[in-house]
Amino acid sequence: MSNAVRITWTGRVRPEQAEKYLAMHADPPADLIAAMRAAHLDDYRIHRQGHVLFTTFTYTGDDWDADMAVFREIPICIEWGGLMIPMLEPMDDTGEVWVPAAPVFDLADW
């Protein structure tokens, strides 16, 4: 097994899209879940506070760039992204809808 890496990103759902976003995540396609697992994305969670979203997951693979290159080409991932991205607001000047969240504290460091 590789060295697992915890990754956290933050995003913001458009207020008028929040209900649809939540409903779609309540019943994601099985092939999307399979693609996430094949890409070594484990313990994947999305939390919400108002319209702010926090996603955190553990990447357990050995080559993030290669795994994500394959993941981004899977038809269900393309389809899902096409549905989700318009529901999110850009988080910075680049237009990114998910941006890394810097760790502040980790109990494992103590």
C-alpha cells in the first residue's frame, strides 16, 4: 500500500442550485462511485455549512497525476462534472470551483 495522503478542498454551491446539488449527491451513479474507488479516492466526504462546501478524502494511490488523468477521461466523470461545475461558484480569479484548503491543525502531529 502507498502512503495515504489526506486532501481537503473548499467550494461554494450557488444558492439557487443547493437543493439540486444535495439531491444529486444523495444518490450518485454507481459507476461514478466505482471510478472514484478505482482512482484510489477513499473516505471521500463532502460537508456543507450554508453554501460553503468542504470535501475531504484520502488518496491511496502512487501516482496522483496519472490516476487523475485516467479519472478525468471516464465518461461518467465527464458527465458528472458537467452537471456539478455549473452548480458551483468560482472560488478565485482563475475560475476554479474547488480550491485546496490549507491544514491548520493535525492531531497526528502531536
